[in-house]
Amino acid sequence: MRTTILLVLLGLISMPVFGLASEPSAAQKSVICGARTTCAIGKSNDAGKSPGGDALTVVEVRLGLKDKPDDAPDSGCQNGDKYDGGVEYWLVAGDAAPKQILKLCNDGYGAAGVGEDDITVGSNQFVHRQMGGSSDRWDSTVTFSLVPFRALTERDCNYSNLSPSNGVLTDIDYRTLTVRSIAKDASAKWDDVGCPTWPPDASEHFAPQPAPNLLGAYNLVTPILGTDVPPAKIPTGTVIGDCVPAMTTAGANGFIVFGAAAPADQAAEIRVVAESMSSLTIQVYDPAAAGQTSAASWVNLPHIEIWTGLGTEGNRTRLQFNQLAQIAVDLSGKVYPGVGKKEAAPTVERWEGRDGAGHPVSVIRLTWAKDMEFLYGGAVVYSQAVAGKQTRLVATTGIVKNHPLYVPDITSLPNGMVEPKPGVCSIRDGRLVMGK
């Protein structure tokens, strides 16, 4: 599982050195500490200026055991061989009242006692890195803007130190809800334990094989759709707006794995939301699909192909057919069995609508039986047909010889205590859009 943003964390707290700023005023200290008698103002760190020109300072605050967080263990927050009330970080922006942006408390339950937090302050930027685990290790770095305070990006590493042939690095852009990952190719020889390094040019030129012995993919995403647990379904009739970016047959947010990229005016747009661990909602706008409702084979119809890593755990690269299941769904909602492992077909709901640009779209919701919990990993392919013939394929992962190179995890976006929560989508005017 990927890590999420947390404000109360497992781990030891590392104390890096920052550029120093002027200390908060007596009035600002009073706001920060309130009635907490053990509150001690620590370093004040220069954070440059806000977009409006206000001077920004991040203030570190230490608390004694008496003022530990309400949800901390009775013994308090572990700090080496001692216990206290943890540490907080507060933002002072010009003359505005100070605002708490982070609190950390090592609750002593870290696996094998392994864990660390590292804070870096830059120009209108706050970077929080977490590391922890025992045999299964993780490393998560979240970058925030200070004004407005929000998560911008996250990069997570997950690996087992029991073998060098595994390791996944996941990159999340919260501004667009684009999620990409790279994984060690399990078929290659690896000597070093740990996660792969993000290739220097992969951010601008992402590829199915971004570097030797590495495999890349766009992850399907489960955004935060509400506070209910489990979350409520997207209402029938809803269309998907900018909640998730569109994969297109022109090559945006996906890989052209067969044929040539479509001209801009003929490009299909595909948006996929994983509503839960057993449900995908897929929206298609395809300007070439009109009138193509019959063919000798479904292969020559406009259709969606879904690959799932059923029953597999760990490194999902170079999986065999008996570890994968494939189905196809045409735009009328009819399901066709594909290659690989045969599993019960999902139930289908289908509706039509218009996207934000006024294009007609087909929306298909696929729900697998709950006991399957199919989303160990997933990849989506769209086949665009022209004049009754398969013309091009765009995919979230590399496809070679009708076989995905890498089936990445579905990424559940964080719903921790950061406000505003990153990865939130909501329904406005019948459309699923980013933000509350």
C-alpha cells in the first residue's frame, strides 16, 4: 500500500538546519501557545514571501508532556529515550494570526522502532519527508505551498528489503490529480535493495520503459469523493469533469501502443475514476465512434480493455497470463472475455451525457463482486476504430505482444488531516470536478 499524508506520525523527528528569520512577536507567541504552559518557541525559519508580498516565517514549537495531543498515548510522544508533547510547525504570514500547519507525535508504535521525519522550508514552500517500516519500507515526500497552504506534489517509495528486485516510486501531482509510477523490472538482475531513482527526463517525457530495467505507468486514481465510509457511489447520470485528467488517443496521459497518434480533431478522450476497490467508472468521448456499432469481431469496435492483477501481490511487472485477467467493453456496455485468467464478469451500468466542452460522452460503470476485491492493480487500454477497423490503442501502461509490462497499484488519494484535503472531487451541476 502507498503511504498517505498524516499529521500524527510514527517515527523519530529529525531536526534539519534552516535559514533563520526574526522571532514571532509577543502577540504571535500568545496565539501559538495559548494556555499551554509547556509551549516553547524554537527556531524561526525564513520562508520567503507570499504571492501578495507578505514575509513568511515557519516557527517550530516544542511541547512538554502536560500539553501532549489528546490522541497521543498516555505516556506522550516519544523523543529518543524521553517522552514529551511533540512538535508543531506554525506559519506566520505578515501581520496575520499564526496558523498551525503541522504537528508531529511519535506514538511509539512504529514497526521495529524504525521511522523518521524531516522538514525543509523554502520560498513559500514546506516539504515534509517521512520514512519508516521494517522489512517493508516506505519513504514519502510531500511538498506544500504555504500561501495558500495546500499539498502540491507527493513522491512515495515502497519496497521490501528482503529482495533487491522490487521497488516502486509513485509521483502524484495534486494540482491535476495525475499519478505516475515507475517500478523495477522484476525480470532484470538487481543488486541494490531499495526504490528506483526517478529518471531525470521522466517528468517531461514519460515512457513505458523510462530507463533501462525500469517500467512506467499512469496509475488509476481513487479521489476523495466524500466523507462516507465506504464512500457513496457517483450518482448515475454524472459525467466526469476535471476530477481526473483525460488520456487521449493523441497521446496525452497515456502511451500509444499501437498505430499512430490521432490528429487533434479526431482524438478520443478517456477518463477513469476508481470509485472503490471493486468499481471503475470510465467515460469516453470518441469523435470517430459514431455509427460503428457492429463488426465481425469486437476487436474492430471502439472499446475499452481492462487488465487487472488479480490475486497478485508485490512487484507487478512482467506478470504471466495466469496472473492477469483481461476483459473488453464496447461503448454500448457489452462485456467480452479477453485473454489471461478467467474471472466472473463485472456488472455494468451505462449512461450518456455531455462533457464540459459539450461533447457527447458514454459513461460505463463496472462493478466486480466484492469478494474479488479486484484492484490489486489495474491498467486501461482504449481502442479507437476508424471505418470499422482497429486503428490505434492508447494505454495507461506499456503493452507488448498483447501483454501489459506493468500493472500498477490503484492510487487512493490521501484523506488525512491536512486542510484543505488534497485529492478531493465533488459533484457540481452533474459533473465530477476537482475541489470541494
